[in-house]
Amino acid sequence: MIPSNINVAGGGEVSTISTLTPPPTTNKLSSTADNEYTVGAAKKDALNNLPNWCDKQKVEKALTKRKKRTPAQRNRDDFLKKAVKLNDSKKHKAAFKVATQRYFDICQGPNVGKRGYGIQSIVDSVNREFCTQLNHQTVLDAVNEQRIGVSPLKKGRPEIILPQFTKALATHATMMQVAAAGGEASGKGMRTVIKAMTDGTKWEGKFNSEYAWRRTRSKLPELFIPAKAKAHEDQHMEWLTARNINDWTDGAKAYLVKHDFVIDIPGDIREYFILS
């Protein structure tokens, strides 16, 4: 705040009144934009100060790349985006159902055509109630088509990769990680699984396996908890079942017999005492 002195004359005396000028108002958006502009200007100035023999374009391309995110960071971002999208979709569907039902009821009652009971007033009221942005023409079309109290129609073309497929693939990858079956699910290994899932079906060759794997990770981030889904001690404890122990001992026996450490014939286990 900047003080300013104002002289006020009155009654033969001169007095000085100190006033405070409020600071200029700023918002977060403008501050962010100013910061981005400052960073951009600093980069440009640094590039201009390079020696003449430097290739500025190559230096800029090599040194100004965006920092690569880790798989865990991408997972968190995808989960947040999905949560926000699902919440918005849920509110939009609920508001659409209420708006269509409310306008339909008004059209059947005595208030039809009265001020404050039109489609625009109904939609505005529902938007304020649900914090949505319904379009009055969309609601009006739904009522005229007798789609009352139901979810709005989906936009866009149908999905090539079915949700059941991505969910099955994500579940399989998670079970591989939890069971420690060959470590974490790698992209190369999962592309092989995708090919095996579609071979001999009507989906064979319909979509790219790399795209299917990326879409699965982005649509179902909550199912991908890398390697930390279970502690190693829990994995070891679950591995120690009677069947696994028998398989392990049978394998050890086959190895010992193969290398002539033991003979595969029936016998008794005896204890011998060596007298010194």
C-alpha cells in the first residue's frame, strides 16, 4: 500500500491527512500467466546469449523438454481425471432426469404457458440446484421424444474396445502383480496377452494392441497399483501351500536323482550316531 499526502485547507490552518491507496487486485490465473511469460522470456534470453557457433534450435530442443512423469504419477493423474469426469457425468445425468420430469409434469398441469414455468426457467433452476450446464433445447427435445426421467443419449461413435475387455485385461494384469507371477505386467507381455484374448474371435485384428493397453491403463488406473498391491511377506506366505511345497520337493528330488546324488528307490530314514 502506498501512502499519499493530501493537503486540506480549512479555518486558516493547513492539515495533512495520510491516506492509504489499496494495492491493485490480482487473481491466480493472471499470476500463473505472468509466471509462464517470465519463464518463457528467460529461456529465450538464455538462448540468445549462446555463442554464434551454437545451434540454438538443437539446444532448445534438447534442454527445454518437459520432465517425464513416472508411471505412478501418470496413474495418479489418470485417476483424478477419471474421478472428476465420473462425478460430472453423475451430476449431469441426475439433473437431466429431474429437468425432463419436472418440465413434463408442468406441461400436464395448470401452469403450462405461465411466466416462470417455461423450459428456460426450469433448466436454469435445475442448473443452479445441481451446478450443471444443461441446455434447454436438449431437455425440450428429450421431452418431445418422450425420454422423460432417463439418462441423456450418449454422444459420439460406439467404442471399438468394449469396457468388458479393458476391465478383464486390467484385472488380469493386477492379479499377475499380486501373485508375483513374473513380476509387474510389462507392455510387451500384455500385448501378447491381448493377442491371445482376441485370436479366433470377431475382434481379431480390429484394434491395435498397443492402443488397447494404453487405453486400459488410462481408463482403469485404480486397478493398477504397481507391485505394492501386497507386501512381499504376504506373497511368500500365500505361496507356501501344500501343493507348492510338494511341487518344490518333487523338483528337488528330480534334480538330485538326475545328478546321482541319491537313488530313487524305497528306503527308511535312519539316524546314525558316530562314536568318536
